[in-house]
Amino acid sequence: MNKVLKYLKDIGQLEPFEVKNSSFTFALAGPSTYIYVLIMLYYNPNLIIPYDGEIVFSLLFVLVGLIPYFKSKFLNENYGWITFFSLIIFQYYLTYATALNNFSLDYLLVTYVFIFGSVLLLSNRLLVIIFSASQLIHLAYRVYYSDLDRISESAILVSMSTIFVFSFLVMNGLIRYRRNLEAINVALENRIQERTRDLENRAKELLRKNKDLEEFAYVVSHDLKRPLRNIYTLTDWLTDEDEYEFNEEANQSLRLIKEQVTQMDLLVEGILNYSLQIDKEQISNTVDAQTLVTRIMTVNSSENVIITLKDQLPRVSFNESQLLQIFQNLIQNAIKHNDKELVEIHIGYKKVAKAHHFSIQDNGPGIDKKYHEKIFELFQKLQVNKEIDSIGIGLALVKKIIERNGGTIHVESKLGKGTTFIFTIPAEAV
């Protein structure tokens, strides 16, 4: 019993696009039916319209067409049955009215068109068979008890049977096509679900590996810093002239060790910052960029370093530590790599569309255009200068912080004419 009820329920259910198409067809059929009857009566006033059918069925069709807009779950789940019974009732009435009018051409034409269209609206083979068989039997009954001659009876029955056969063949093909399409959709959905699960698993694996890498970088960096400090302290102690005296070659070797330890310490610190301090998820708060940059200017300014602020900087929503790293790295980069006796740095700002637009301009040696992308890569340096404390992480860190927060950074420069770093931060997220 439950299987039968489930089967009947499945018959009554239509796909969303089928409900939409049937609804539109019924809504259009309502006024069309009424208008056609008026036209028939205009050309043939003697036609019989039983029970004011043009009004009753016009309203019925409009009502059936509006059912999906009622948002009733029960009605939508059984819309296939509503469609079927609406069609079979009207077809019974139409055949009855055709017989009353002695099978006039006006009614026969409507009957042929409606039968063909009705079969196309039904999406289940069983409903198509029931509809076709019942209407053919009803029509044969009316024809048999009519006053028509044998030739007219045969013509009507043959033409009606032909319509049923061809409409059924068309409907059968549509059902097969629909089933194939459903099978393709199911297979596609399964593939999408499988791909989605695969992507989710990969994302989890990448997240786990990234976490492992961060922990590894932290542990390695943290564990390396202590022995490096010990080596530096010991080397500095050995180079103390008051305590120990070595020959020039030994002193040179000790100084070289100190320089290498310093570089190694910078490298470890850079790796630590790069791996642990660039998460977008870090807490953001409202930062007064004017105050923050002014502090950086105070620390980095000297007799031969002049830093000027050309525009008033805004208050932005950002992680203060990360914003500090951006400006600190860019300003110190401009100082370290400047070849002039007087270093001049200009900091500019303007609001562009929905972004904050910052620029840091210097009067240094400039950067060749072919290196404009390379300088933002990890461990990339354009100069090999022992006097410059740089290990090629600063600009890579700046780029990663900015891009992780939805911004962009690029460089404009000409050799011998200075360099300008320009970066933007989205105003909505920043």
C-alpha cells in the first residue's frame, strides 16, 4: 500500500521547470479559450455553449495557472495531478460540446489542438495512456450515437486516432529525453559532489600542512636564535682588546664571524615574521596612520635622512603591527639602499575609489624595470653589500601582508632618478 501511495505521489510531482511551464500555459489558455469562443459565436451564432463553459473553464485555467504562486507545498507537490484532472475534465466537456454541435468544424479544430497540447503537458506515460484512451473511448461513443454518416464518422475517428498516436510518440520521445537528461544531471551532481569532497579534503590537508610549516618555522627560528646570540656574544667577547690580543688575521676572522652571525640572525627573524605575522585573521582595529607613520619618521630621521609627509594620513581599520611593518620596511629599505649623502623620502596619500592609496618616494639610485617584480620575491637582493643589513625578506613580507588584506603594491622607478613604492588597501576591509 505504501509503495502504491509513493508511486501515485511521484506521478503527481513535477520538476520546477515543468511546474513553471504548465503554470504559464494554463494562465495563457484561460483568456485564449474565452476569446476563441467569442470569435466562434461571432461567425456562428447558432453554436451551443453548454453550462457557460467559456466562462467556467477560462476561470479554471487561470486559477490552475496561479496555483504555484500560492506557495503551497501540498499543491506544488501534486501539481501534476491537478494538471491531469483539469485537462481530462475540459476534454470531456469539449467532446460533449462538440457532439451537441453535431461535430462542427469549429469544435473539432479546438478538440484536435487541445488533445495534442494536453498530451505534451503530461510528463508521465501512465497519465498519457489514461488520458488518450479515455478521450478516444468518449469520442468514439459520441460519434457512434451521432447522426453522422459512416464516412464522416470514420474520418473523425481516424484523424483523432492519428493525433493520439503521433502525440503519444512525441511525448514518449520527450520522456526518454527527459530521463536521459535526468541521468546526466544525476551523474554530473555526483561528480560535482565527489570533486567538492576532494577539494575539501585537499583544503584540509593544505591547512594542516601550512600549520605544520608555521610550527616548524617557529620552532626552527626560535631554536636557532639562542645559539646565534651565544656565538655573537662569545665572538664579541673575544674581540675585546682589553681582554684578549690576537693577530690581525684572527681579528679579521672573528669580525667575519660576527657579520655572518648578524646576517643569520636577520634571516631567522625575517623567516619568523614572514611565516607567522601575515595572517589576515589577526585582529584589526582602527589605527591612526598619521600617528603611526610620524613615530616611524621620528625613529628613522637623522642629519642625513629627511622624511617628509606630504598629505594628512587617514584613520584605517587594520592590524597595527602589520601596518607598522609595511611602513617600517619600505622606509628602511629606502634608507639602506640610498646612494646619496642626503637621503630624502616623501610619503604621500590619496583616496582612490574604495581604497587608500599610499606612496613612499626616495631619491636613491632607482631600480631597473626588469627587476620590478623580482624585488618582491623571497630572498632576492639586487645588491651584495656587506654593510647593508638585508637578507631579501622585507619587501616579500610587505607584499604578502598587503595582498593577504586585499591590497596591491607595485614600484615605479627609473635608474638614477629614485624609486616610488605605491600600495593600496581596500577601504571596506581596511
